Amino acid sequence: MSDYKQIIEKIEPELKKTINFLEEEMLKIRTSFFSPSLVEDIEVEIEGNQLSVKELAAISLISSREMSIQPWDKSYLQPIQKAIEKSSLGITPVISKDSIRLPAPSISQEYRKKLLQVLAEKKEDTRKTVRHFREEAWRKIQDGSRKGEISEDDKFRAKDKLQELIDEYNEKISGITERKAEEIEG
């Protein structure tokens, strides 16, 4: 007999990965507070190659409203500056000696709305992924029931347990996105 608990346990690591991905995406959304993840994946063209900022420089926070990028090689200063200017961050990098300073500009109301819209899209995409895993697990449980591997009682227990797990992850998604919305709104 197939155990419905195993089916549910198999999707939990995938749900955790989904939450981790959402948390990483939240770090990339700029608020009035900086995080190195905001710029570390920006692509920079160096001698015909595309490299990320984190591959070319050390990124550090000077304060919650200012960041410093220290390239491993001074010849990377201009390309990094240009790549940041071309990004959608709306930040003007300032070169000072052998590093780049990034001051956090204040966020306009229009930009806040745009960020909240991006946040809502990421939340919905994550929920779709969670729903996909729920549907996949439920399909396996129903197949097991049709084959006689899972009893009718266990099928309904499985449905309840699966929904509890999905509810738990949906609450996590809401918590993560609500905290980010508060940051955006200031």
C-alpha cells in the first residue's frame, strides 16, 4: 500500500525551495534600505564577456542608505558604473578613487506603486507554484486511491493534511510579501 504521507513529504522540499526563491527575489526589490543582492547580479560587459558585479567586486554596506562597490581591478570601475546606470534600479553611481558609491535615492510615490505591483506579481507567481505542487500531490493521491493503494479514508485524511501544508506555505508567502510591502511603503 502506498502511503499518502510519503507523497505529501515529497513536495515539502519543493515548497521550501519556492519560499527560498521568493525570499531571494524580495532582496532584489529596492526599497529605501539597501542590500548587496540589489546589485550583485547586474551583468557587466568586460572585454566581450558578461560577468556579474559580484564576480568583479566586493560589495559592502556603508549604511542602510549607502553601498560601496570595490572592484578587484580599477579598470572595472567604468563598466560597472555604466551597467548600474543602465539597470532599472534608478540609482546614480558615483566613482570615488578606487570604488563606486551608491547613495539610496528617495522613492517616489509612482515608483512605490510600481514596486508594489512587482511584489504582487511575485507573490502570485509563487502561489501558482505552490498550487502546482498541491495539484501534483493530489493527483498522485487520487491515483493511489483508484489503484487501491490508498484507502478512501486515507484519501480524505491526505486531502486535509495536504491542505494544511499548503495553507502553511501560503501564510509564509503572505508574511514575506507583507513585510516587503511595509518596507516599500516606508
